[in-house]
Amino acid sequence: MTENEEKDNVDRELFRNVEKLRQLRIEHRDLDEVISRLSMDIYVDEIQIKRLKKRKLMLKDQIERQQSQLIPDLNA
């Protein structure tokens, strides 16, 4: 594999990681809005809100992992 091919592979991987991070952030924000709207409903299903909050927390963890992958390893 040539140096240019390796660089292209790294660039593609970086783009995929950035795109994945963007999608996770969008989903996290959307969930936040849904939870907020549902919380204003007096007939709200508390179990549904708990599930949505749990999903939102999982997304937050995924976002943090994805962000840490984008930070270059200082020991490298």
C-alpha cells in the first residue's frame, strides 16, 4: 500500500467517525426535545420517559467515546 493510499484510508476513516459523531449528536438533541415535550404532558407515560432518558444517556456515552477516538494519541 502506498503512502497516498494509507492517507486516503485514514481520511475516509476520519470522515466516517466525524459523520457518526454528528449523527449521534443529532439523535441526542432530538431525544432531548421529545423528552422535554413529553414531560409537559400531564398524562405522560413515566416508563416511556425513563426509557428515552436511558437511551439519551447511552447516546451521550457513545458521543464521548466517539470524541475520544477523534483525539490523536499523544503517546504515538
